[in-house]
Amino acid sequence: MGAENISLKIAFTAGILSFVSPCLLPLIPSYVTYIHIYYA
């Protein structure tokens, strides 16, 4: 049970780090702008 909890935390942290990585960070404003224009 403890090992599963630790691996879940590692996977969650890795997912957040990959989301805020410099490769993806410049795409976020254009994506948000697209969503606002699409649903406006």
C-alpha cells in the first residue's frame, strides 16, 4: 500500500513537471486564447 502511494505521488509530480516544462509553457497562452475565442 505504501509503495503504491509513493509511485502515485511520483507519477503526479512528473505529470505536473511535464505540464509546466519550458517546451509546453509557450503554448499555454495561445491555447487559452483559442478557448476564449471559441466559447465567446
